[in-house]
Amino acid sequence: MLDAILSFRTSIRNAARAKDVGECLKECDAFRDDVLPKLGVRLEDKEGTEGVWKIVSPEELAREKEMLELEKERKLKEKEKIAQEKAAKDMLNRVSPEDFMKALTLDDGKTTKYSKFGDDGMPTHDDKGEELAKNQLKKANKEFQTQKKKFDKGTATK
């Protein structure tokens, strides 16, 4: 216990001599989060007070720290997943409606949804080479117009 306090004091004195307030605070946090729990002491910072300390088993404190680390890791992965999804969405929004329609596939993920296209990029025939029915043309036009709006928005200069 006294070795931990001596080590902490030395770190703080060195940071203070270097006038490094950030390092002092970092050392205080490390002492609270890494050193004291191994000694069975929980130190809780309380706004406007000196804080509160409690004697707790080192094993319980280690479990709590592990749970906090797992939660932090989960949140980081969630942020990364959201960022990847946003990047994928942004990339899709930069695909021209003509190319988008040509790249659409059926549920199998391999067979292209449309086989022939008009000069305007609109599909005219389905995957089997048959001319699209009126309701199919309407759906295709809706897909095309939706992608056109996304493309125009995604490629607009800001």
C-alpha cells in the first residue's frame, strides 16, 4: 500500500515540476482506477466534495472494471458499425440511377433484376428478357426516381 502511495507521489511531483496539469490529472485517474482497486479500495469522485472511499474486495472491483471495459468496447463497436453503415449509405448515394438499376439483383443476390434498358437508363425487360408489365414499369420508375433523388443529394456540392 505504501509503495503505491510513494509511486503515485513521485509521479505527481514529476508532472508538477514539468507544470503538466494534464499529466497530474491522468496520474490521479490511474491511481483511482488501476492502483487502489487492486488494494481493495474504491475511490468515488463527488462533485463539490473530496470524494468517498470504500473498502471492497479486489475481486469485486476487478469484475466491475472488466464489465466497464466490456461496455466501453461494445459502445465502440456500435459506433464503428454505425460509421460503416453511414459510409456504405453515402457510397450508395453516389451511384447514378442508371448504374443503380443495372446493379439491382433478385433475392439470390446473383441474378440481375433487369436485362435490357432504354436510352434514359430505365429498365425495359426483366431478368428473363420479357418486357416489363405496366405495374413493373411503375415500380422500376419509382426505384429509379428514388435513387435519382439520393444521387442528386449525395453528389451535390456543399
